[in-house]
Amino acid sequence: MLHFFLVSLFMTVSSDQFPYVVSLKNSLWRANSNHFCTGTIIAPKWLRNFLSIYNPIEWITVHVGEYLDHGTTHKIVKYTIHQNQSESPEIYRNDLCLVELASEIHVPMVPFGTIANVDHLAVFAVGWGRSSQYGTIPFGKQVTRLGTVEYHKCQQMHSLRQNRVDPSTQICGMGDSGTTLCFGDSGSPLIDARSGALVGVFSSMEDCTGEYPLLFVRISKYLDWIYQVTHYLKVNKN
């Protein structure tokens, strides 16, 4: 029997409303325009990402622009993974990485913010994720509209797959009617629709079906670490 389901209901960005959202590309890849994850520019020479910068830096470039086939390319100098990062089949902790660029990128920055641990607050993510598990990476940035999920409800749903959620460092988000994120969205910023502030970073998902809440790193818990590494960001707090 064939099973069909909706995976990502997204909106294509018609003009570059989110210039601080960038693509990380692996020069050795031959598919999906070399894109493998998304990042956010948080200072002229720094971007923030989730953990999966595991390739040699000479293979990785940062693409700035609305479309993957147009824009500017920047090299990476180094990256710094959070010192307490850990992962297991059940939970990801401190899943953050800061990437230093070889040249400055001057785009409008998004302020940092925080968000309450309650249901149904409007948020959205921006990235280049696939439209389905076996789909291709879109050439334009996609906006995926989500709502927050309160911790106890989120944990109850993830317990069905033996996953654990940390309410102090993670935000749960979920869309309607199968709306979700997928491969290539990792590292996408989670934006509070009310304030426009960056509140989270896409860290992990159970699958691309949208049946389980997505997990985001709660940025407000890491501002001191970000400033310690970059020496930039006290001015970027919301």
C-alpha cells in the first residue's frame, strides 16, 4: 500500500527579507547545490549554526544571498563548538557552533530574544530545507510557519520514541497540517513572529513527517558564551 502525506507547507521568500540567513555548502558534494545546512549571521565575521560542522573547513563555504545560485561566497577561518555539547539517541544538549569568517559580511542583524514555554506562540523558521524527505533543496529561502509547544506536551509526544526534552535549553515547535522542517534546515533560525527576534536554532527532528515537535536550541541561555567567543554581541541583545 502506498502512503501519501504532506511534509512541508512553506512560503517562498519573494525578496530577501532575511539577508542574515545563509547557506553552508560542502564543495565535495555534487547534489543540492552543495548545500548541507543553514546558518545565521550574528556579527560581521561570525555566524551561528547547530553542531554539524564536522567537515574540514577548507571544504566548507558560506553562501550569502536570496538564491543558492546567486550571491557571494565566503571562506571559514575556524569554528567553535560549545564545550558542553553532547548527544545520544535520546537527547541533544548544547547543540551550538559558532563559525568565524575570513571576511566581513555587512547585512542587517537580527536581535536576540527569548520566548515563554507555552503553547501556540507564533514563530517561524527560515532556511533551505527539502520539501520532503526525498526531495531536493530549493534554490530560494523558505519560510516555515510554526507554533510553540509547551514542554510537558512536547515531552509526552517525544516519549513515544524514547526521546527526552530539556525545557531550560530547548524550544519545541510544531506546524499545522504536516508543516515541518526537513533535511537542509538544520541550523535554521527560529524567529518570534511578534518581536522579530531570534529565539532558537533548529537542532533535531524525529523525521520529516511533522508528527513530532521539532527541537530548537534556546538562544537566550547561551548569550554569555556567544559573547565570550565572539566579543561582539552585547549590542545585539533584544
